Amino acid sequence: MYYVIISRQCANMQRELASAFQGRKDITVILDRRYGERRVDREPTPRNRRRKDRRQSPALPSGGADS
């Protein structure tokens, strides 16, 4: 399945493409309904958000082979 998404400013193109692909069941022409940018950062993201390093060695059991 193919989706052709057309910008809101090109509504005429959406109608033309929809009629051109009318017989094709594998193509759907869609007019973009989004307004503005979805990703709006109000404050900058810190560069390193990790609280601690994940690459730590696992804890070894106390004692050894002799105990």
C-alpha cells in the first residue's frame, strides 16, 4: 500500500492525483491535515541526560574458588 500525502497548500494537486489513481487500490492520496510543527521545545534538552554510566562491570560475588 502506498500513501501519497499532499501539502495543504496544494489542494488542487490532491484532487488531480486522486482522480489519476482512482482505479489503483494500492495507492491512497491524502491531504495533509497537520498545522504547524509538532516538535516544539520550550527549553533546551541537556546534552547528556543519563544519570549514571550504564557500562559498569557486574558486581562479583565475594569470596573466591577457595572458600
